[in-house]
Amino acid sequence: MLNRIFIDASVLVKLFDDSAPFEQAAARNLIGDVDNATLVTSALSIADFYEEVTTRFNRSLETVTAKQALNDLTELTVVQLDSDLVLAATETQTSLNIQMREAITIEAALTSGCDLIVTEAFDQKQTIKGIQIESLKELMNAKENGND
């Protein structure tokens, strides 16, 4: 059983994405299933979430709704960005040839002791630095198959 799950901005945004009902339901299920794991995110992820839902969504959230959602998300364990984390992320970015935001996600998850990162940012299921990385769809399919 997984103890700590890192959720990045791409998944947080799915909570409000009516254009992707399966992913929206999966994100809501994941956030609502707090009995089985500690949910972790980063300060960067919640900032990215707010920007995405207020400026880039097809149907942007009203500011008051987005602020309430942001306030609710701060109830998760939030990894703060500091110089050590950013420096580690630069090494990860260089060695894996990935975007800086993805490297920060990996390092934030590693720093906070996560077993799993749930993200829509990576193309396929993989393990990086000992942390399993899955999409919402992969996670929900695994849960459904495990419950048979």
C-alpha cells in the first residue's frame, strides 16, 4: 500500500476540467481517498493550478471559486520550494533531459518521501529515482483491476 502520493498541477487542474469527465472523476476520487495515503503537492503545483484554472481553461473559474479551491488544496501536505530543492532539480533536469517543472515535481516528491507521483505531464508509466510515476488513468485502472 502506498503511503505518500505526490499530486502535481496537471492532476489538480483535472478536478475542475468538465471537458475530461473520466479524468475529473479520477482526480476527485484520488483527492477524496485520504484514508489510504497522505497526499502531497508543492507550492509550485498549487500556483500553477491557480494560474491554469483562472487564465487558460476554456471555461475559467471565477476568482472567488479558484481562491476557495486553492485554500482547500493547502490542506494537502505542501512542499515548499527552496534553493536546495531547485538545485537538486537542475541536476535532475540535466540528467533526465526533462522540463524544469517536471524535475521540481520529482525532487519535491523525493524530498517528501513519496512512493508515487500522479501526473499527466509524463508520456508513460515509469520509475524515476525510485518513485513510480503514473497518470490518473493508469492509477484508476490499477485500482479497478485490484478490486476485482
